[in-house]
Amino acid sequence: MKMAQRIANLPPYLFVGITRKIAEKRARGEEVISFAIGDPDIPTPPHIIQRLCQAAQDPANHRYPESDGLLELRQAIAEWYQKRFTVSLDPGKEVMPLIGSKEGIAHIALCFIDAGDIALVPDPGYPVYSIGTILTGGQPYYLPLYENNGFLPDFDSIPEDIARKAKLLWLNYPNNPTAATADIDFFERAVEFARRYDLAICHDGPYSEVAYDGYRPVSFLQARGAKEVGVEFHSLSKSYNMPGWRIGMAVGNAAMINALKVVKSNLDSGIPQAIQYAAIEALRGPQDCIPEHNAIYQKRRDRLVATLNKIGLKARLPRASLYVWAKVPEGYTSLDFANDLLEQVGVVVTPGIGYGQNGEGYVRISLTIPDAELEKGISRFAAWHQRR
């Protein structure tokens, strides 16, 4: 049999290779400490689990759900956005629950990208932005993110012909993998750029609730005119430690949300309703878990960054996100360093090249690792430095 060329053209998904290497080491009986994947290790709060279990007992929730989700969930999402960001949303037209935000990020390319169309994609960036574009026959045009510019794209550097051909602009702040943040002024410049070239903006904002030192990230939708040109993707995975339940949302421009609804209604059967009720509880229930989790992550951040800087990996204290973006020592590529660290001391980090050409020279290190393992990992970083 012959597979579609689009499959042959895809690079392996970044974390598949990382997971395989970890499995190989562990199969040999070696202990591996993984800082690679941003998978929250802190359990989902008990009151959310309790609501999930309660809803699972109701036979009405055993049937097929609607693709656009429960009205009560859409209302809860709109209420949360109003309370958190002072952003008003129409639950009937401007809110779409997702089977995890990754699903919507991949599917929205089907709403905008035809064969040969261009999407503007940050580099380094979350791989699904470009993968979704490629799967629909489009072409990613990569926007370099540089440290000296705060890892923000420079809209003025985009060639005029590319800007005019582009259909979609991807943004992501707080950023994965760099942990950079953006302010309202930046988002308003992005809106102006989108209006000038008649393109849509997709902002991926799942880390808005993971922040430190009193900082509170903004929403893209707080920018003037944002709903006229774009949508924002969000997720309960990071905010409420719910990655395994697969629930997120897209909110914003009604026409874009409707297009996504058309795609989803033809491709999926919605989020299991018991999980939707758990999400409602998360959004409307006590919010104490968020600062509690952030306090844990902040202590890990401080401990890890101090060690990294001592051993020659230059890293700044991130204001938000679950990641530390660190420069590798001189003489290493990001992949060489990641492989050396794994082979020498059994520590896994993510090579920056996996996020794009401009990720070269960096590694991403996740804070989603239990404290005991974190301390082991820090000791192993130090042991690697001593061997070197």
C-alpha cells in the first residue's frame, strides 16, 4: 500500500522520539530523570474529580455529546473570561469547547488554509502550528524569535509579498518553549498588522494562569479590535492540572468559531459530558489551587535556574509558563547537549532544534517534575558539570 505524501513529508513528532529514548534507558534498568515534557505532575484538585465522578454516574452523560459542548460549559467559559480578563464573550457564538486545545489548534488550519496558502508561524514554536498547516497543504513561513527582541516576532521584517499572501498568524504568550511574555501593546500591533493584510490571528494562551512573582499575563482578546480579527485558544490542562481529561476552548471572533464548529461537527463527537461538568466545576469553583500550584512551580524554578547558571547554562528566571529556556554550553548543539546529558547522567531535556531552526543553541527544561526527582535531577546536572 502507499501512504499519502503528506504523511511522508511530516517530521516525527518531537515528543515521540524523546519518549522512545526514555523507554530504552528504563528498559535497561537505568533511572531516568525527565525534564522534557510539560505534563503537570500535581494532581487535579479533589473538588473537580468529585464532580467528574458524580457526573459519570448519571446515565444522561453516557450518550453522545454535542460537538459544540454543553451550553452551561460555554457559559462558564464566558464567565471565567469576564472575571479573569474583563473580556465579554457570547456563549452561543464566540465560545467553542475543545477536546484539548491541541485538537482545535490542528483543526483550525482546515478553516483557513488551502493548498499553497501561507501561515505565519513563530520559530521556535509549538510544532502543531506548522504541522496543521502542512497537513492542509499549506506552507509555514517562519517568524524568527530572538532573545534580544524578547522572543517577539518583528512584523516589520516580514516581506510584503509574504504578508499579503498569508492567511493566518500564530502567536503564543506566555510562550512555549521560550517562556517569553507579551503585553497589550504588542497584541495591539499584531491586530493592526492583521487588519492591514486581511489575515486572521490565532493566539495560543494556555499558560496565562501559570505565572510568578505577582505577574499576571494578559489575554490577546484584551487588545483593541482583537475579536474582529482573531481567536484565542486556552486549556484547563495547565491552569487546573487537567491534561489527562483533554478539555480546552477556543474563544473570540464569531465567524472563526463557527468555521471551527463546522469542521468539528464533521470530524468529532464532542467532549464526554462528565468531563464537561468537571470543567464547569473548575471554572466556577474555588480558584485557590492556581496560586498554590504556582508557588510550587516558582520554588522549583528558582532552585533549577540557580543551578543551571552555576554550571554554564545561561537561563533567565521566567515570569510565566512551565519552562526554563536555557542556552547550552559553548561547543554543543542543542541535540548534542541533550544526548550527552542523557547518556552521561540519565537526565532528559528537550533540544531547542525540535521547535524550529531558531531554537538551536537552547534546551527547554520543564518544571513539571516532583520535588524529589527535581533534586535528583539538579544533582545530576552538577555531576555532569563535574565530569565535563
